[in-house]
Amino acid sequence: MSQQTPPGDRIAKVLARLGVASRREAERMILAGRVSVNGKVIERAALNVTDRDRIAVDGKELGEKERERLWLYHKPSGLVTTTRDEQGRPTIYDDLPEDLPRVMSVGRLDLNSEGLLLLTNDGGIKRRLELPSTGWLRKYRVRVNGRPTDARLEPLRTGITVDGTNFQPMVVTLDRQQGANAWLTVGLREGKNREIRRAMQDIGLNVNRLIRVSYGPFQLGQLKPGDVQEVRGRVLRDQLGLEGAKPDRPKPVRRRK
């Protein structure tokens, strides 16, 4: 006879849904002995839990799931988009306001990149916004060293392969030449590791500044480096079809003191 599937959901999935961490990060937390269920530290992620189970992380019991929320954050250059860094470099979590709930980043911006980074307390929203099938255009302001021409940029518009990695066609506009540098606007619908920097380098251009200005319908706008602003529930409902997202008043911009 086949064994019945235990009731509930996998612990890593539940932790992601509660906004603790992504599933992969949650699995690492479990292996590190940081998660307990009903007072007992668990050692493996292959465990199903239900609403009746008491889950704690680092000794702090988790409450009920909050409503889905999303924030816009202007990531400064020089911060790593991880909760902890093995090399001891500062992370975005060192910069975020102390009163912000536990959040996860939607995708990443590398150490030297800046601009719009979406943050959420819900693992489902995170996965949904990161899926390539979402098809949202991500726009960047990119400064390169050199004098690019339309002919030189054309391979980026048709799609290129760099070190065995295929990059989809990008939307690339030459905005202006400024001395030895040029400013470009680049749009892409996927976010492979250091994609823009690697693609530019492949055509002989060195990126010396990269700013994400939008992610789908969400805009960096006038947010200053380090600022965080919550997206209104009505916008979440309209853009993501979240039934539970109710209209609310705009939240003020907050900055870490």
C-alpha cells in the first residue's frame, strides 16, 4: 500500500510564505539548526507542518501570516543583496529601517549596482515577480566608458551569447555622450547574473554605473538612496490581482536613522 502524504505543507514553503526567507534560504536555516517546531529543533527540510504547529526561528515564535505587502527600496551602491555575507560586507538589511517587518528581496542587484529593489513579506509574491513568464520590463540607466554607436549596440538588441550564457534581446537606447562616458537606457525581461555588465563588456564597453529605474509598473521615481516606500494595497490588487489587498493610504517614505 502507498503511504499517505502527511497533512500540511513543507516547512521551507511555510517559512517562505510567512516572509522569513526564500525556500532555499529557509532550507539552509533549517540545516544550521535555527528552526524549531513545537519546541524541538528540526534538522531536515523534509517535514510537513500545519496551522496547529508552533514554528520558531532563532528562538522567536512566528505569528500568523500577515497580509501581502510590497515595498520600493532605493538600494545604494556598495551593499550586498543577501541577509548575511560570508565576506563581512554590509548588506541591504544593515540599511533598511529598523521598524520594517521581515522582508525578502525580489531578485537582486549586485554590489556596485543601485536603484530600485522590490521587497516583500510574502514568498508567493517574490516567486511570482521573479518568474520570467511575468514578462515585466526592467529598465536601467547605464553609464559606460567609451563612445558607443547604434551599430556597436545592435548585437545587444538581437541577443548575444557570452561565455556560454544566452542573453535575450535587450531594448537599448543611446541617450547622450558625456565626455569619455555615455549614458544608455537598457530594458530587459530577465535578470541573469550581472547580465548588463557582461553583455556590455562583450561588445567592448565597461559599465561604471548602473541604476535600475523601474521593475514592471513599479518606478524608482524620486526615492533617494536608502529610502523605503510601501506600495499601496490598491496598486497591489490592480497589478497582481491580490484579493486580500485592500485600498489604503500611501505610506510615508522612511529612512534608517
